[in-house]
Amino acid sequence: MDEAASSSSSSQSATAKYGEMLKRLKELHTKRNEARMQNHKEVVEEDKRNKLPTNWEARKRQAEWIMQDEAARNEAEAKGEDYERKKLLNIDATEAERIARKKKSKQNPDPGFSDYEQAAIRSYNRLVKNIKPNMETYEEAKEKLGPAFYGDPNTILHGLHEDKKEAIDKMVTNLEKQIAKREKYSRRRMHNDDADIDYINERNARFNQKLERFYGEYTRETKLNLERGTAI
């Protein structure tokens, strides 16, 4: 009787140990699958980050800052507070002085034309400065496009966004203003029928005008002597 009870107890103990081993093995198997999925997810995320533009993080931080600043400004205006004054109260004197110097440096006078690249940059900065973003439209587009909102090398934006008629009309009006302004400064000069003809074509006429502008005072007497026939 004792031997049967002992044998039964040993069998139950072995079964319990086997069940415990199976349970641990199952837990290890589950953890291994979770670790494999997590590693795969991390690899995908890292590959996605590597494919993003180099300035993506900066663009994202700037967009978030603009949203926070706009929200704080709207809240201050709703309370009837001066947002610029309130914002200055939260920074120290050194930072305020740096911001003032930065603003002053941006208010530089027109340096004039240097080359077409600088002229294009100045025009771009001027147009961007006048843009006032619509944060409601921004949030709607961000929610609609999801990860494609910021874009990456693999994102195809064609078909994801449809321009509104108001935005198209605004762009056309802006382009027409630019064309009118350009024509104002590049209009054809009036021809003077009484002026002396000392050129063979328009390009030569412009060249002679430049020569006259820079060297006319030094060559005027010689030119008059040649016309009179008294030059030596």
C-alpha cells in the first residue's frame, strides 16, 4: 500500500514538473515572438527615420512651435492681453536683447541688385514673410495625410492634396502683381528721334550709353573736336 501511494505521488510530482516546464517553455516562446516583433518594428522605424530628409526633425519642431505659439497668441487675444509683452515677461534680459538684435539685423535696407540668385532669395523671403498660415487647415491636412504629411523620399504626394480655388486665385493674383511690377522696371525706353545715331543696333546703343555714363566727361571734348574736324 505504501509503495503504491509512493509511486502515485512520484507520478503526480513528475506530471507537475512536466506541466511547469511546458508552461515555462510556452512563456519563453511567447517572449521570443514578442522580442522578434519588437526588433522588426524597431528596424522598420529606424529604416524609416534614415530615409527622412536631414532637416525633417527641425521642420517638425518648427511646425510644432508655430502651432503652440499661435495657440498661445489666440488665448492671449481672447483674454485681451498683449501677447508680445506677456512673452517677454517669461524670458531673461540677455535673451530679450538677443531677440532684439536679431530683429534689428533683419531690418536691413535694400542692398540693391547683386546677382540673380540673391534677387531670387530676397523675393522668396519676402513672399514667405507675407504668408499667414491657416492653422485649422493645417491641422485638417495633418490628420488626413498622417505620416505622409511631413513626407519622405518614398512618399508620393500626387493625388493626396487638392488645392482650393481660393488658394489658386490668390496665387494667380500674386503672380499678376509680380508680372506688372517686373514690367514697370523693365519697360522699353522711349526712343529719342533728335538724339545722335552713334550705334548700329540696340545692343550697341546700350553699350554706348554705358560708355557715355562712365567716361563721357573725359571724352566729350575729343568727340566734339572730331565732329568739328579740329582734332589733331
